[in-house]
Amino acid sequence: MSLPPLQPTPNISRLLGPGETVVYTAKLHPLHGWPWLLAALAVVALAYATNAYLALLALPLLTVYLLPFRIWEAAVTTHRLLLRHGRFRIALDAIDPDHLDHYQLHQNPFTSLLHCGDVILALRLHRTVTYLPLPSIWHPMSFLEALTTLNPAFRAK
């Protein structure tokens, strides 16, 4: 199976330093936020059966489903990990490879078949460890392989 091509990361690409190139871009899996999509489809089906104007209620539900796909960006570069995430407050994070301590990957058989998984990165800064959850990443193993090229000591725990 071939990996998807590098996704455009317009907001992150502006942060690249001289000589820094993007190695891998991660994106959200379409399963991310599936209850919102299912609710929107149910409202459209109900509108088809009763009143067509009810379909307008599906627009906010679709917005909540699609918003993370427009906001969330992750790129592994030759020097660091760059993240843009959040819903109502956008955060840009540049994570140095030395701060990557370990990771956890959570998959069940269904999400494994669909190449989806939740990754939790443990970031160590001095004596404190901060956990950064990255939910519903498409091809999480490839994302983790790209991170290990940054820091060979980065491991599962």
C-alpha cells in the first residue's frame, strides 16, 4: 500500500526555516468527528421525509464536522515537528526532537483496518512530562516512523 502524497500545509509552510523541508504531513482521518456527520445525515433524512427546510439545521452540524479538517495541520520536517491545532483557540507548536520522550498509539481492530489511530506524544522538558493527544490520525504508523527519523531514541511506552 502506498502512502498518500504530502498534504498541503499552508499555515505551517510559512514557518519553515532555511534549509528545512517537510518530510511527512499527517492529516485527520475522515472518522474524526463521525457522530457530527451522522447527525447531519439524520437531519437531512428527516428533512427529506417531512419538511425540506429542516435541512438547514444540518449546516451547523456539518460545520462542526468539517472545521477540524480545515484547522488541524501537522508536519514532520527535517528539524522538528510543527503542529497547528485547536477549534476555538488555534495553537501553533514547534516541538524540538530532543523533547520527544515517548509515544502511545491507540487502535482497535476496526481503526487498524482503516489505517486510523490516536497518538499521544509525551514531551519532556526538564523534569516535567506533558502529554499531547493527536486524535484520529490517518496512517499513524507512518507518522511515528517519520518522528523516529527526528529522534532515534523516541520509543513506544
